[in-house]
Amino acid sequence: MKTRSLIAVSATALSALFLVACSNIGSMQKKMAQFNAKVNPDPLEVHGDSIAISISGKFPEKFFAKKVAVEATPVLVYGTSEVKFKSRQFKGEKATGNGDVVPFETGKTFTYSDRIAYAPSMSTSDLKLKIVGTQGSKTVELPAVELAKGVITTSLLVNKNDGKVMTSSDKFVRSTNGSFEAEILFDHNSAKVRPAELKDKDIAALVEFLSKTMPANPRMKITNIEIQSYASPEGEIFLNNDLAVERGDAGKSVLMDLLKKNKLDATYASLVQVNPKGEDWAGFKSAMEKSNIEDKELIIRVLQRTSDLQEREKEIKNISKTYQEVEKGIFPGLRRSIFRVNYVLEGYSDQELKAMASNPSSLKYEELLRAGSLVTDLNTQAAVYKEASARPDADYRAANNLGVVYYNQGRMTEAKTEFAKAYGMSQNAETACNHGVATRAMGEMKKANALFSESGSAEAKYNMGAGYIMAGNYGSAINTMGSFKSFNSALAKCLNKDYAGAKADLDACNNDNNSAMGYYLRAIVSARLNDANGVKESLAKAIEKDGKLAEKAKSDLEFRNFQSK
């Protein structure tokens, strides 16, 4: 009887203890309405490739049982699937195990943050806080706390294909200066023209240039015919200066006779100018440098250290053996008059180049690059730059510009080939930027960003902005995009809560603003500013341009406060 009684008493005691334990957890179950937890942001938002949450809450006074431990886990539920955030442990004052202690009398506030990878199927979802309480061997799931519904995906609107490419400039020079020269030589201390000088090949070539070459090329225009006359640097300076003047006059007389004889005087006589130069020390130095005279280095040093002309001549004469070589080999070529015909060669006008773009084979390389920049038809541009790329003197610019054309045509594979070719020929701001754009379009983000950094151009920095948006770093996106205004720059400012800036950027980029997505983004900005009329008007224009946006707008939580309106 005693044994049975003891057994009964023990069973009763255990039952009581179990009821006490359950009552502790059960009390928490009943008081769950007092539990306060808020999530930020609400609704959830996609930033970069993930959903980040921040939860703040409080266990109220006399809520957390002293011997109870709790595991709290935020869970994103979508469809038939769910994803758990990291768990957090709390425990009462007398509970065992790990976790933050929550005093029974005072309760405790807490904060929590975590992130999970985003998947498109998560756009329609519920965020719940699931709490499991444990007391001894008993585990009870407390009522889940509803934290948020749905996910805002505005950051995913970024236009990944919005890249700024750089066209390489041509070096086309419209007007080219040129000259044609001939000369006559004189005997020592003489200004008399020897008949043999007039029979030299250069004089005949001068006559042919004036009488045939010039008339055959209407783009060539003579600016002047200059006669420069010299004396060799020997003897008295004032005598040599006079001799140079006389040789200039003699040269002019010869030239006028030649013009008259060939019936060119009426055309060119007024363009003749005489410019006597005196002693030809510059010519002397040049001739010495080209000579094989034994002491030429010594003579050149004399020229460099001595500015006094008379002293120069004296020091050079003192090199007796060498001076004889100078007298025979250098001085005779300095006693001269030079006939220099200066002219300007006018290149094609822009209108001419534009017209010739349809037949690019007739153009030179720089002319091709210039013509390509003048036409707007992409097919014509492609043909011009293809022709330029095939030229023997082609550099990176032809391939780069052909890549730009392909990019604008949406021919990304071909664009990437040309950009890679151009980059291989020359690594510079243009080629690195463009190679980066094509590389990113092919999904190679890391390599693309490296190329943008290498470029350092304003265009490359803008291109990096899209990557920053995709990474959820909106401040950096805004900074790198600089002064460029686009849908992406407006999106970055919207996501960074600069709504005035977002509207200003949309206003400034008419093409983007007037697109379906431009109006859709403007509607989002209006929604965040609680502008019901702006939402209505902008959504109507967006849907008018793209009817598919109607369904998107219905489920877009950006418009949750305007669904009935």
C-alpha cells in the first residue's frame, strides 16, 4: 500500500511540475500580443543581389519566463518555399544554455540585422518571425509574428546595357602648309649668277612646279615666293651682309626672268619677296654636323660656347688644317640664294567628305575617320570605318570607332571583337572604356570594372555607376556618374532618397524620360513623395507606351498606398 501510495504521489508531483513548466511557456504564448517587433525597411527592399533586414523589438516587462529559452528566426515565406535568416537566442534569468538574458521584471530591447540572397520568386512574400520556446525538455512553437509583406524591387530596374562609349577623334588637317625649294650658288665674294646654275635640275623642277603642278591642283595656293640669300661666315661681317643683299637682288632678277620666259610673271611676280640673311651660321653648323671633317666636334663646341661672330671665325681659323677643309668643303655651299615657294594645300570640306563617305576607297586614312564622324547613317559609318581598318596605316581608332557603330546597332558580339582589337593595339582611356562596356554586356562584371578603372574617363566612371547600383551602393553610383543625366542616374538618386534630384535628371534626359520606364520611374518618385496625381499621370503614360507595365504596377509595392486610387 505504501509503495503504491508513493508512486501515486510521485506521479502527481511530476504532473504538477510539467504543468508549471508548460504554464511558463503557455503564459508567453498568451502574451505574444504584447511582444513588439518592427522591421526596417517595411516593405522589404532588394539592394544589390540581396534582401537586408533590420529588426528592433522589445520583450515587455514580466513576459519572459525565467526558466525559458527562446530561439527567434526571421523567415521569408514565398509560395511553397521559405528561406531562413540567421537565428537569435534569448533566455530567461534562470534558463541554461546560450543566449542573451532577458530580465523578467524589466524585459529587454533588442536589435537584429541580416541579409539573404534575393531570387525573383521572392517578390511576393511574407516576412515572419518564428519563435520556439524551450523549458527543460519541453519545446513549444510560439505564434509567429508578422513583420512585413512583399519585397520592393525598384533597384532591379537598373539598365545594365546603358553604357557610354567613346569615339576616337580624327587628326584630319584641313589646311597643310608646304614648300618647294631650289637654289643657286655663287663664287667667293661674288653676286654674279653663273649660267651653269640656271641649268641645274632644281631650277628646272621649280619651273615645272610653278607651270604644271600648281595649275593641276586647284587646292594648292601659293602664299609667297621667298628668296633667302646668304654669305658664308668668313671675312668682315658688314661686307658679308652687303653681299647677301646683292645675292638676293641677283636671285630675284633670275627668278623674274624665269617667270617671264614661262609666261608666269602675271601670276606669281607680285608674290616674290627678297629676304637677305647675312652670314649663314645656322647653315654652317648643320653642314659641319653632317660632314666627316676630323675636328668637327671641336668646331661645333666653338659655336656653342662663343656668341661673338668675329671671335668664332678667329677660333675656327686657328684650327689651321681643318680650316682649309672648311674653306673647300663647307663655305661654297653657303654662298647661295634659296628660292622657296610657300603654299597652302586645302583639304576636303566637311560637305565634300560627307558626300564622299558613300565611296570611301578614294579617301586617305585621316579623311576616312573624319568622314565617319560626319555621317549619321550607321551602315554608312560601318562601311567607312571598315575601309579605314583595312588601310596599312590604320591604328586603333578605326577598330574602336567601328566597335562604337556595332554597339549602337546592337551587334554586341561584333562590337566586343572590335573593342578588344582596338584595346590590343593601344591601351588608353577610349579603348579601355569601350572594351569594358562590351565586356560587361557579356556578363564579365569584374573584368569590366577593372577596365573602367583603367580608363579613368568620365564615361568610364559613369559606366561604373550601373555596377554600383547593382551592388546597392547608390551614393558611389551618384558620385561616379558625375554630370551625366540618364535613367540610371535618376534611379540612383531615387534609391538614395534624393527625389528632387531624380526628377531633375529625368527632366534633363528627354529620351529616357519619355520612355516607358522613364515614366514608370517618375511614377515611383511621385509615390514616394505621396503625390497621387503624379503617380496617376506618370503610370498612364508608362502603360500607354508599354502595356505590360500595367500588370507590374498592380503588384509593385511602391504603389501600395495608391492601389485603390
